[in-house]
Amino acid sequence: MSDSMAALFQRLTHGVYAVGVAHGEQRNAFTAAWVMQVSFNPLMLALSINPNHSSYGMLRQGKAFSINVLKKDQLELAAHYAEPASADKLALVEWVPGRSGVPLINDALAWFECEVAGECPAGDHVVVLGRVVDGKLRDAAAEPMTYRDTGSMDGAAALFPAAFD
């Protein structure tokens, strides 16, 4: 592990999100930080996900996902969604199904519902493009959580190489 490499990459500014997926009667949510807007017309977001993640298959089959923006004070919720898949990771929160059935978390700062528009490989992850079909600002006064706020909660610091190639 390279502390300096992890410290360097922690300076990239990005939020922390609970990504909701659904296929049939199955639902799940997981924590993600690699999310960004990529287009105004049409409105599109990109999500980076490890193809070995337990929710990736559900995302591909359901062809949709939600991005639930977590609040600065929801660190415990972010940690919960970062845990390995469990029977019902959505039991801790109130949520409603979006148009496509994806979970929209009631207590999120905001949420976006996206239909999958495509994907491309990106190293050890896949970038999934989603066309935003709905969204709602739920708490305009709240501050969004940033990835740096989570410290080393996800263990990602151990994944950085010691130096650049």
C-alpha cells in the first residue's frame, strides 16, 4: 500500500452515493463514489462498477439504476451499503421503487433514476452510462457526503500501487 498514493487520490473531489439496482423482484443497493454527470443533452450520468460486484448482473439485467446522494451525516448508511451483499440491505431505510423498480431512498439528499444507455470497460471496472429519466432534490439544505469524509472505510487505500508505472 502506498499512503502517499492514497492521499493523492483522496484529493479528487467526488461524492458518496447509494446506487440502487433491481431486476424482477430482486433489489439491492451499494455504496459508490465514482459517479459523474457526462452530458446535458440528453442528461446522462456515468457510474463505475467492478464487474465482479454482486449487483452488476442485476444492473445489467434490469437495465436501470438509481443514484441516491448521501448526506454528510449518513456515514453509517454509507458503511452499511459498502458491506458485502446481504439478504436485505434496504431494510434499514424507507424507499420507494422508481419507474423501473430501482430503489429511491426517501432520506437521501437527492436521487436520480437512470436507464442504462451503454457501458465500456475501464481497467478493473466497467463504466455504465445512464440516461437520467427522473430525479428529485429531497433536502436542499443538506451537505453532500464526499469520498474524503469516509476516510479509509472501504479499504481502497490498499489497492493503490506504490508508484506510477
